[in-house]
Amino acid sequence: MAIASDSKLRVPLGTDPQSVRQRVEAMERLLERLFVIPGTKQTVGLDVILDLVPIVGDIAAAALGGYIVWEAKNLGMSKWQMTRMTGNVGVNWLLGLLSVVPVVGAVPTLLFRSNSRNLKIIKRHLDKHHAATATIDGEVTRPASAHAAASNPDPDRLLPR
């Protein structure tokens, strides 16, 4: 297995929405897209690897998925979004737990990808409520008003010089 090319895991410690976004993206990358299966474009993460260990691996994977839900709670997401995210983690946990053969149990986890689903919910929330945290190919973008303020040192003038 080859490590995915975007596997840089920088984890900021701040409580601002941009730091939370980067932490959640790093955790999702670790859990869902850590390795690329050779000869395919299919990525595998720690979530699938943990599912190979009966019961204990499923619990550990659910706990790591729960971290993403906890970060979402700290962002002030709605109860409905939190319920959906908790349900995603729960379905992933049950899919792994109910499988009798560990390797077979990893297949539904590989296809369901609860952490990627949860990341999508969080990104949608952040894009709507914290637009300044939007990223394009890993780089932070500034809203137009911030760009205008940075390029215009005199706040009394509305037009650039």
C-alpha cells in the first residue's frame, strides 16, 4: 500500500473555526484516506484497518469518529446535524460489529465512509456560517471584504489608489 499524496497531517490547536476545520479534515484523512490500494484509486484509512480487529477495533474506530462529532458540537451545529453525524458513526460501528468475519466486516465500512459523510456535513455548516474558513486545495481563502481591507490601508477611502 502506498501512502496517499495529500497525507500531510498538520493539526492546529486553536478553537477558531479554521483550526477546527483543519483538525476535522486531518482526522477524516487519517480515518478514511491514509493509504491508496496499489493498482486502484481506492483509499483506505485507519477506520477500515481497525475493523479487522474484532469488537475492540470497532469500538476504537467509533471513538475516533466520535471525536469528529465532538468537534462539530463545539462549532455549535444544530441538533439535527449532530443527530445525523452520530447516526453515521453508529451505523459504521454496527456494520463493523455485526460482521462475523473481520475481513468481510471491513467492506461495508470501506463503502459507507461515515467520517467522510460527517466531514461533508461540517464543511457545509462552516461554509454557510463561517465563510472565512473556506479552503481551496488546502489554502485558506479570504472573503472579498478582507481582501479589500488588506489592499486599502486607508479605511476612509473606498476606492483603491
